Amino acid sequence: MTVTADYLIIGGGIIGSSIAYHLSQSGNHHVVLCEKTKPPGRGSTFMSGGLVRMHHTSTHQAKLAWSSYSYFRNWKGIIGGDCGFVETGFYQLVGEPFRSSMKQNLTMLKNIGIPTEEISSADFLKNQPFCSLKGVGMIAYEPLGGYADPAQTTISFLQRATHNGLEILEGVQALSLKLKKNRIVGIHSNMGDIEAGEVILCNNFGAYSLIDSIGIQLPLHTKHIGICFFGCDDEVGKNMGTILDDTMGTYYRRTKDGKLLVGITKHPHVDPTTLPPIHLDDLKKAAHLLKDRIPQINDSIAFYGGRSSFDSYTPDKHAVIGRVENMLGLYVATGFSGGGFKIAPAVGSLVADELMSGQEQEELNAFRYHRFRKNRLNKPAYPYENM
């Protein structure tokens, strides 16, 4: 196979598809995307709960989420197609020890321009009467928050990019980077060599071995994560907001067909090639965790399966975006640490601007690789227990 691209994107998940869309918008470049399976792949995009929220303890991530929100809200007019966005309202719950942190973070978010506020327990229970607030010290509310469909969003990006000229190569796996002098000039794949002016790695933990092949190590590790589904009555299925529960280290929301979706985190440092499917024990553990928050969840609740996958994490839970060790022809966008979906539209736009203009975008400076070498990790000024 002989293919030559101006921009070669490795990975067909939400980040790769967003970058592909934004690069294709100019119409002046040959953009190629390789996905070893079929977009949206089987990694973190496949299992994402699709939360659309702006609440973060990181200013950098909050700004990207706010910039991305207009895409989700106006998807048909901007991208075309449907991303499955549902505005349910978003609630962030924290324990009593983190009240002061939440107050500081609300001030930070409001200064960015994000509509958010503290709400009382009474107001929360008025909107979510099926919930208990055991162990909750404070609640923040975003009326504009909700969820979208990660697979639908990814495919919509790619459909529009294909219309703009994107070439998608399914079943093509990058095996190693093609190095010529001090520049990356393409990849060696299972289908032969592909040459490119720029290689952009958006393939989750797969980027680790590719960069390792040229003697550079990315500070990435994997975490086994997933989602599971429960049956629930109409009151919950129709009225539940989207909730990130820091007191339990999980999130939950309703689905369009009236089920309850719950995020689960299993084991760190897993081998992505040997991940087991979700197990009944995982669902039982999730149900046990949530029964104090949603009392109607009990041992007789109906289970409707789930999904098991992984994501790549960095030491400070911020992605790695940009050049690595000044290696020409190589750009990375990986390690989103469970938080890539809601910021993907803005990330794709900024990455495309960097690549086409050759000028670094200030909004991405907190995500550069060199922060690890210089020991300048991102640390939230006002963290929560799990954020």
C-alpha cells in the first residue's frame, strides 16, 4: 500500500475525529486517518459516558470544556448531523471537607463565563426527589450541562470530514514510526508504509509504544474503566440529571431509553490487549455503591449489561498535546485521563490551528510534554477527593 498524506492521524476516536474534521475544513491538505478497527474504535470513546459538563478543578480544562459546549449545543448548525446532545442539567456533588474548594472553583468557573451556581439540598431534592444526599456537603449546578452520544459524535465528525476530503483507512494499525534523520516522515503499518508531512498520534495508549520505538517515553499508564446499565422506574428514567458524584468516585445519568447509566473504574495498569468483558460482579458492585444515593436501587434491580474498556492516564490527569522533544513531523494528542470527550471539539480546533499555522496556541500550553521533564505538573489549587 502506498499512501502519502500531508497530515496522517493515528486513531479514530473522538480526539482523532475532531482533529480530522478541523484539518479538513481548509480543503487545502490531504488528510488521512488510520484506525486499526473501525471508527470510533474500541477504546475510551467506545466506553465513554458522554458527559457534557464544564465543572472542573482545572482552569485549563474548564476553558476547553466551555469552548466545546457551543459545538454540542449547536451541532447540526456547526458540524451537521447529530451528536445526541441532551440538556439534562449537571450536578457536581462533593463531601463536607471539600465545601471551601467547591466555593473557590465556582468563582473560577464564573470568571470564565460558565453559568453555574451552588444549590441547596432542598432545591436539589426538589429536582431529584429519588435521590438521598447522604455524605454530600455541597452541590454545584450547571443548567446547560447534560450528555451526548460519543459514538454518534465521532461518526458525525468523520462524516463531515470525509465530505471535506478526509481519507479513512480502516484496519490499518501503526506498528512503528518512520524516522529519517531527525524527522518523522510516516509510519510502518500492517498494510505497508504510509508517508506523511505530519504524523498525529491520537491512539490512546497505543501512542506509548510508537514513541518508545524512537527512544522517547511518554508518562502514560492505563486504567480499566467501563459503564453499566440498570433498569429504573419512570421517575428516575425520565427526570434524572447528569451527576458527577465525587463522594463515591463515579457518575450516573439517565439514557434516552429510560435506563440508568453508571460509570465504573476497575484496576489501574491493565493490559489493553487482554481486557476481560464486563462481569456481573462489576454490576453488583456498582449497584451496591449507588444504593445509598438512589434508594430504589437494591438487590432485585434489573441489570442490562455494560461495556468494558480502558483509557490512558498521565500523572497529573491532563493530556499530552503538542510536539515531543522537538521531534519534527510528530505531534501527539493522548493521555486524556478519562476526560477527553467533553473537550474534544475545542482540542481539535486548536490542534488544527497549531499544525496549519506553525504557531503554538496558548490554550494548550498547560498540556505540553515538557512539563514532565521539568517537573511542572498541573495541580488543582482547590482539589476534590477524586478530582
